[in-house]
Amino acid sequence: MTDRAIRRRRRALFLFFFLNGIAMSSWVTRTPDIRDRLGVSTGQMGLVLFGLSVGSMTGILFSGRFVSRFGTRPVTALGTLLITTSVAVVGVGSALASAPLVTVGLCVFGVGVGSGEVAINVDGADVERITGTAVLPTLHGCFSLGTVVGGLAGMAATAAAFPAHWHLPAVAVVTTAIFAYAIGAVPAGTGIRAVPSSSDSTRDSRPQVWRDRRLLVIGAIVLAMALAEGAANDWLPLLMVDGHGLDAAVGSLVYVGFAAAMTLGRFSGTFFLSRHSRATVVRASAVSGAIGLCLVIFSDNAVVAAAAVLFWGLGASLGFPVALSAAGDSGPDETARVGLVATIGYIAFLVGPPTLGFLGDHYGLRPAMVVVLAFVATAVLAAPAAGTRASHRQTGDAGIPADLVAERPVRRTEG
């Protein structure tokens, strides 16, 4: 590929992550309005959000083999189209006050995000290999930047009492236009395997991986930090509205603050990882997240709680990818190790929303977040398991699923 083609390809990948962030935060900032429109309780809203978790898990589980079979371009295209379509479906479900339709829309959204982001991560890793420069940290930063932009738009729409069932289809139109512009720069053939998957030795090594105590501790770190991020994405606007008495527009603004803190943490992650050990970065992240959660849960001052969300966001920004990198370096068979730890992390996204919704329905969302705080506190204690190694892998392979982490694309053609 020419230098110009590589620049266009990298810019397209930035846009895809940015698009996903806009789509995610657009419906998150409207969850108070959607809940009121559906007329459901907090616990029932947790079941609606469960559709997103199921969809995400499904997309992640199948994306690896699809990329290996067809390459990143068609998987990226399909995943992104599912995202844009599902945002419109959620809007229609809100208009019809149909909880099942909103649940289906979120499930489709999860499938699109789970499969599409895997494909862009693989493509980003290929760009890193070609250029010899780090790309993935900036990609994930672009996702967080997209959540800020989408969150600000959602906050403005909420403040103007603009209905969610008009706002979300408009977001679908904008994101579809971004997709149409960017997809042409992604080449075909990236990620297709040259050898049959049956030659993979992951199955044989998995029992040994399960017996590695250090790896299981790293898995606990991933579980805690994924839960901290997922809890904010699913519940933060409602937490500020129901738990601290803020109106829906200000609740959306608080979520934007969380997304901005995540963006700052991810864009600055490479700087800190080049100067400090992974264990130090994980510990500092967990401490920051714990401080933020403590203030949000136990402070009755809404201003203090809203400001504390910034510590929560900074703490949640790096824990997951850094711990995944530590898992890959923890011993032989990188693929099985990252696969095990990533699966543990996704359990948090699958089980977290309905569990927190159930607890919030019975005890309130603020007390429910004590569960998240307890998990983050364990990550502070478990941080030494992340190790001290500093290398390009800290940012190069994080976020790529198990069956693709150890691979590099073997065949590429011009798109």
C-alpha cells in the first residue's frame, strides 16, 4: 500500500471508532427519557439493557472466525450497519413505548459493536505492523472522543426536550454518512487465515491456563475494571437523576464528563505506560476509580458527586486494556491466556446491567454501586499481578480477541 493509502486507511479507522462512540453515547444519554417513555422500573430497565449485553457477547464470540474467514472489511461493514440500524430501531421502540423493541434494538447494537470493533482492532494492528507506530491507543481514544460528542448532542437534545424517537434516527443518518465515507479506505483481505483453524493448539493448552493462579488474578482485575466502565455506560445518567436529584439534562452532562475523562485517560495512556510499570498504572487506575465511586455513592452533595465522576472515568480508562496486555505476557500460549481473561471481562458486561438494575430496584442505584466499588477495591490489591514489563504490547494487542491476538494478517489486497 502507498503512504497515501495508509493515511486514508488510518483516518478511516479513526472515523469508525468515533462513529461507534457517537452511537453509544447518543442512546446512553437518553436512557432517562426512554425509561420514562417505556414506563418501566429500574429493575425492568436492567432487563432491557440485558439485550445489549447478550448482543455484545454474541458479536464477540463469532467475530474472530468471521474475520478469519472473510477478512476485516466485510465484518467492519456489517457491524457498522447493524449499529446504525439499531440506533434507529431503539428510537422507534421509544416512540411506540415498546420495551421488547428497544431490547431487540440494543441486542442488535451489541452484535454490531462486538463484531465491528473486533475487526477494526485487527485492522489497526495491521496498520501498526506496516508503519511501526502505535495506532490502537489513539483508536480507542477516538471512541471516547465520539462518546463526548454524542453525549453533548444528547444533553442538548434533552435540555431542549427534543424527543428521543426523533433524536436517535437523526444519529443513525449521521453515522451512516460517516460509514459511507470511510469504508472505501479499508482494504479487503486483512485478517484472513492461511492455515485452518483446526491446527490451533488453544484447546489443548486451555486446562493448563485455568490452573495459572496469576492469570486468574489478572482476570479478576479485568472483571473489576470492565464492571466499572460498563456500570457507568449503562447507569450513570439514571444514577445522577434518581440518586442525586439532578434533572435529565444535567445527568447527561455528567455522563459527558465521564466520557471526557475516559478520553483523556486513553489518549495519555501511552505516555504513562512508557514511564511506569503496568502494575503501577493498574493500581493508580483502580485507586482513582475507587475514589470516584466512593464520592458518587456516599456524598449527598450533587456537585461533589458529579465532579467525582471524573475520577471514576480516569480510573476506568486503562485498567481493561493494560490487564489484557499483562495476560498475554504472563506465560506461554498468549492466545489462550488473553482469551480466558477477555471472557472473564465480558462476563461483567453480560451480568452487570441486570444485576445492578435488580439491586437498584430494591435498594436504589447509589447503594447498588457499592458492588462495583468492592470489585474495584480488589483490583487495587491485585495490581501486582499485572507485572512490570514495559513493551509495545501494552498498547499494541490490547482489545483484540483470543483467536486473533497472536496472529497477524497473512494476506492483503488493495480495497
